Amino acid sequence: MSDELTKPFFSEIRQILDQARQRAAQTVNTAMVEAYWLIGKRIVEEEQSGSAQADYGKETVKQLSKYLSNELGKGFSVANLWNMRQFYLTYDKEDFLYALRRELSWTHHRTIMRVDDPKARLYYLDTCANENWSSRVLERQIKAQTYQRLLSTQKDNKAQSKESLLSTQNAALKILKDPYVLEFLDLPEDPNLQEKKLETALINDLQKFLLELGGGFSFVARQMRISTETSHFYLDLVFYNYLLKCFVVIDLKTTKLTHQDIGQMDMYVRMFDDLKRGEDDNPTIGIILCADKDETMVQYSVLKESEQLFASKYRTILPTEEELIAELERERRLLD
């Protein structure tokens, strides 16, 4: 029997085994995460039924760690048992059943349970599972305050109709961030940074940029040319978002946002819709990624009412958590 005939057969068998092993590993992982929650539950119950002294719980966990380590080996340090205790305290039974995702490891859960805001925890649970984030990516997203940055772009929708809530704009607001944190580029916060250099850095680290952009983005083109009968125009970056079912045009500005930038992007989006958009695509979204912006200009420009145009700042260094929260609060106050 020739190798040409057997290779596809062998590969198919290998794929079946790989998939089975992956499912088995996920099953074991889910079972262990559930066990850790139950261990945490029993530790808390033992504390509540034991001595009222403050040191009782610590001593109990210390002795438990010694016993389990002798019986079962690694994985039961005092620190890890305290994590299990905190895991139980973070989720009641109903929340835990929702949080128990086969895609999430114990390392994922240890990271997420340190997020204080329950809504933020829910966002990281869902997104981490849906986007298959590694534990390292998850840690970066939390440190970069991804959930809070998404909130900062969302407008008050209380007075809008149900149909309006399904618009491209409101769907986009669930994905778009402000600011975008691009610390992975290793570029200084330089007021003289050239747009070409920023664009090249983003393309060179496209995988991380796609993660920062959010769910559903795929790269289409760099410096895409769109032409009329008399002129040629070049779009910095073009993506397609399969969740929004639309093209996303990004214009890079390494200076403060101007009304000319807004007018230019408005023209780009209109042209793209006319010349490139498919029949089944939703209206194109335009994002001006700028070094800074004046919220007064945003408030009184077409950005205020447009369902297709957005302006977001970028940061080339990762701010501290306090700095980022302060910046988000400041922008939120300006938009109130």
C-alpha cells in the first residue's frame, strides 16, 4: 500500500485521537475546578463550626495542606487552598455553575476571581471562554481594564427604541474601546511619532493588535486604495468584523483629533460603503485612532450622532490601574 494512500488515513486517525485527548483533558479540568470549589466550601464550613479564634482557620488550612501534600503530592500548598476558599466565597452555587466552563482552567479562575466587580467578572468569564484567551492574555486584559474601557464607549440607551438598540452603532459599542492600550508595541509616548511608524508597528504585531481590538476582527488590508474617477485615496488599515458583519476602517492619527480628521473619515466611510461594501454587509464603521481628542469637538461634531463614526485614543504605554480608571472617569464626566 503506497504512502500516498495511507497518509490521509493515518492523519485522520491521529486527528480523532487528538480530539479525544483534548475532550478528556477538558473534562478532567472541569472536574478539578468543581472539586476546588467544593474544597473551598468545606474549608469555610469548617471555619464557621470551629473555634472563634482568628488563627483557627489559618492553622486548619496549614494542617490540611500538609496532609494533602503527603497523601496526593503537589498542588495543595497553603496559598492554593486559600485560593480555593476564596473561589467558593466569590461564587455562590448558582454563579459557580455558570462560571464552570470547560474552556477555563484553574489558572483562569484564580485570575478572574480577583476582579471585584461582578459584572466585570462575568465579562471576563464569557469573553475568555468565547475567545479562547490564554491565562497570560486574560491577565493583560484585566490589567489593561478592558471591561472598563468598553463601558466608557457606551452611551445611554434608555430612551432608545428596541429597534435602535439593534443598530450597527449599539452593536459596535459592545466591542469598541476607548482608549486602546498598545503597550505591546514597545513604542514611547512620543508626540513626534510618525503615523507610518505606528502603522508598521501594528502590522508587525498584528496578532496582539487583533486581541486588543476585541472579538470578531480579521485583517483585510493595509493602505487599501479606493478610487473615484478623478482621485485615489489610501485607507490606513481595513478589518472585517464577523460579529458586526461589517468592514471596519481605521485611520491612524498620531496627533490630537481635528475636525478635518473627522471629515476625512466621514468621506472614507461613505466611499467605502459605495465602492467596497457587499450586499449582505452592514454599514461600514470608521474608527479614528488618535493620540488625543477634545471631547467638546466630539460632542459637537458628526461623531455625536453618527452610527458609523467613532474616535478613540490610544496609549503606547500601559497606565497604572489608578491612572486608567481616573482617565475613564474623566471622559465619562465629560460625556454626561
